[in-house]
Amino acid sequence: MGRLILHAGMPKTGSSTIQTWLRANSARLRDLHDIDVLVVRTRDSVGTPRVEIEAHESGSVNSGQFIERYMRPGAPREAMSRELFDGIARRSETGSSAIISGEAFAQPFWRKDAVFLDSLARLSEAHRVTVAYYVRPQHTALEAAWRQWGFRSGSSPSQYLLRRSEQMFYLDTYEFLSSEYPRVDFAIRPFRSDLLFEGDVILDFVAEVLRLEARFPVTAGTWTNRGLPLEIVNALRSAPPGLLWQSPHDNRVLTTIKRLLEELELELPESEDVRLSRALLKRHAWNVFEMDNRKLASSLGWQCDSFIEALDQSDAPGAGAASELTRLDQLWRPKASEAELLLLQHALARLAARSG
């Protein structure tokens, strides 16, 4: 194999946009540059789930299902990891390069999962391995995660965001991988428009990860999978079980609602509570993460003074204590009554059913 590019997210850093582009250009990449877009699937079987690696022909290119199965409690991780990377190694016989994409693949890296990483390292002994790992400023990453999954988790904002913060110590992840797995090219990229190549994640992925900028001209990507507005998700979080989603990752109804809202082209005003909550979240992220962010930016040569944009006077640094996040529990609580919220939720569910 010429090279394995593992696009490992992180979540909410343009992964769906990159995957949409890969799906549309898989044939072009194969025919012009001998790069196969691969899809990893898991099939139920007795004992260890069967891991299958296929060249993309149609449908999704997101291989996150493998990690979802891999991370389950009691999963046979050693066997699954061995099947995955042995399968990739067998494809090396063709001599072509390969891309595997799935934002869920970020988990073994920030969790420092030795089983997965040791298997990846063994592959890198014989083949060039690049991990594309996009990261975004933590205050916007935390809000985006809440708007995508957290509001459906059953947890309060403060509880969910504290758990989510565990994966966002980017410097620690980078230093660990650089020290323990130096043969793996860990390409950590800044998901911030002024730091991306030409300000676009697709152009950045092609130029900085695939290294095809001179031979593979592309246009800027179309941003897909935007989150619903913060005020909307907070109004929906109390929906009766099964009305709008079956799990935090079930987007069927919400995708329709999102499309309907986009068609309305409404500019929703930012409430004072939302403004205050964003200032609080930014201050918290600055105090918890920014010192490490600056070390990372300096190590990687990012052209910025700070990764989280500098605080203004209204965002003046506070204690940065975890308990400060509990203020979000009140700020993100809808002002409407339970009856009004229930009426809105059922109306949106019916509208989505008719439009879906």
C-alpha cells in the first residue's frame, strides 16, 4: 500500500463535509491518483463481529460503525483490531493508497486505547500511515456537541459538557502519540477558518492531508450536517421518548426539521441568555484549555496567538472551575411552559412526518 490515510475526525470538525466530498470523488481519486476510498463494516457473527473492508462504490463512506462496536463494553477488541489492520495490510498487495473516514475513530486516540494504537503502529512498520485529526476551539466544540447529541443525552448541560471535555485536551493527545507511536504521522489540523488552507476544510484536507493541491484542483466544500440552533435544541430536549428520536444518534426526524428551518431562511435573534452562556463557555474553555492550546499551536506552527480567540472585557477570566458550568443548566432552560414546549414538539414531529 502506498499510504493509509485514516480520517479520524474529531466530531463536529467538518467530518460529514469531507465524507460527502469523498463519496462524490471516490472514483476520481482511484482513477487519477490510485487512492482507494475504503469502507469498514462489521457483520454479526458468532463470537467476534466479522470485519469487512470494501472499496467504496455507493452509499456512505463513514466507517464509524466499527468503532461503535469496538468501544462497547465487553467487545473483543484485540480480535476486532487485528481483523481490521490485517485486512488493511492485505489490501497493501495492490500497491494503492487508501482512505478510511469516520469521526468516531477519534476515540481510540484521545482515550489512548493501547489495543487499537499498538495494531496501528504495527501496520506503520511496513506502510506509511497518516492520521488526519481535526480539532476546533473547545468552547465552540462543546456547544456543537451539545447541539448535535448532548441535548438528547438525558444529562444536564453541565454534566454533559464536563464529560465531553475529557476528549479535548489536544496537546496531551498529540504529545502522547508523538512519544509512544512516532512512526504514525499524526496530522493534527486546526478547524478554524483562518487557519485552514484557503479557509475551507475540503481544500485543507486535499492540500494538507492528501497532498494533492497542485494536481487535484477542487472547489470549496458545501458545509453539511450543521447543528440546529441552540434555542431550538433546548426547546426539544424534553420531548417525550420516541417522538423525535430513538437515541442520541437517531437523526431521521431532526434532519427533516433542520431542512425545513433552512428553507424558512430565518435569522433567529440571539437571546441574552444564549449570549451570556457563550461568554461563560468561552471563559471556561480559555481557563481550562488555552495554555495547552498555545503550546500545541507553537509546536505545529499554526499562525495564531491563541486558538480560543482572546477574551474581551465581558469575557474576563474567572476561576474556571467546573462548577461554573452549572450556570448553563439555568441559562439553557427554555422559558416556555411545559404545555407550550409539548405543543411545539408534537407540531414539529407531525410536520416532519408530512415532509419526510
